[in-house]
Amino acid sequence: MTKNMGWLDRAVRLVVAAVLVLAAFSGGFAATGAVHWLALAVAAIMVLTALVGSCPLYGLVGIRTCRSR
């Protein structure tokens, strides 16, 4: 698996994932089952791709946000 995500893209994904987790456990999302679990699933995928540094969707589309060496 080759890295196709730059540091800024990875940082933004981690921040968005944190916001999704906070939204899932606060307010109205916690009471509505499907939206709660969907937010947690999307957050988990974003954290995983940010930690690995590779996004499968970017690979399919041909996007690279990291600098080539």
C-alpha cells in the first residue's frame, strides 16, 4: 500500500473524525441509532486512513496529496 495522503490531509481527517465522535456521543445523535453508528463508522474509517496514510478512494480516482520523493 503506497502512501497517497499528505500531512495536512491526514490532520484534517483526524480533526473531522474527532468532531464526528463528539457529535455521535453528544446531543441528539446518541438517541438516534442509525445516525450515531454511521457517524462512528465514518470516524473510524477516517482515523484508519489517516494513520495508515493511504486512502483507497484516492487510489481509485488517482489523487495524491502527498509530495513525491
